Amino acid sequence: KAGVTQTPRYLIKTRGQQVTLSCSPISGHRSVSWYQQTPGQGLQFLFEYFSETQRNKGNFPGRFSGRQFSNSRSEMNVSTLELGDSALYLCASSSRPVDAANEKLFFGSGTQLSVL
Amino acid sequence: GENVEQHPSTLSVQEGDSAVIKCTYSDSASNYFPWYKQELGKGPQLIIDIRSNVGEKKDQRIAVTLNKTAKHFSLHITETQPEDSAVYFCAAFTSGTYKYIFGTGTRLKVLA
């Protein structure tokens, strides 16, 4: 069974640009969560999608947005990039919504975004 | 808000020794506590978890303990091997907000 796939692996952008990251969950998984990982900060929750609906979101500005398609694939978009957005963006999938009986998360390898 | 503190941030042990990583959570409603191992260039991988109705869980060389009263949980790795070298994250699931709150990670180095 293929794992969580994130593309691209690396991205270099400049301030002010926008970027779109993609995540394909494990086959059969319908929940996708996004996290931002920076050195010293651990993993910060961005949002969770289940069946094309955003179920939960973290404390990030509106420049961060996402969506989920009918095949459960998800995209995350960051507009007007800032230097502080440089991070590893991780996607995690689970078979049910995260709030359903402590559903386990399975992570992809992430997209490393560098903003210059 | 909810918070998970993790210590130490770095840990070096000799091969064969034990390693202990500790986490403290703030939300008393947290009821599920997974541990993840992240190797270089990879995403975090679940290695063990524990639910709030259990005090200890063991899986071969890895064990996790939970003290609900003190809001502490710990990861214990015995007979460490070089392949245990990685960054380890603890997390607490908060049933109030339905979110996972992660610790800031511990970089474990096992010296051969």
C-alpha cells in the first residue's frame, strides 16, 4: 500500500509569490491534515480536511488556505509569501476524521519550502 | 492555550544504554498520546502510542508511560542502537479542540 505522497519535495520562492503544495493520502484515507514544521517549533497544525470539507484549523493567517478534492487529494496554498514561511510542510492522512476515536496520523515526507 | 513541553532537546547515549524522553501536557482533557520518530529527509513515523486509560505500554525495546495526575508521559528506549538516532516527537490529542499538539522534538544520537 503506497504511503502519503507529497509533491514537490523542494520549492524555492521569493517574497510576495504564492505557492501550491500537493498531498495524496493513503488509498482509502479520507482525512488530510497539514502541519508546518520549523526548527525549534515542532509541528504546528494548519488545517484538516475530510470529505472535501475543512473540519478544523489552526492559528495561521488567511494567507494559508487549502482544499480537498473528491478523490481525497489535498492542496495547500500560501499567498504573498514571507521569509518566515520557510519551513517543511507535512501532510498526514487518516482513514477517519481526527476527532473520531483518536485516529492515527500517517505522515508524508513533506515539502521543504524556502522563501528568499 | 494547549501546550506540550518536551525535554531534553538533544540527547546523546552510548550504544546499548537506555534513553528517556519526557513530555508534559497542559490540557487535562488530552486522552491520546502518540510518539513519532523522524529520520533525516522523512516525515514522522508513529512508533508507539498510549491512551489515557492505560499507564504503560511496551513494544519490544520501546515503552511509554503515562502519569495522568502529573500530566506527564515518557518514552523509554532500551538497548539503544545506532539506527535509533533520529528526532522524536511526542504529541497529545486534545478532545476539546480535536487537535494534536506536538512537542518541539528531541534529537537522539546513539554513539557507537
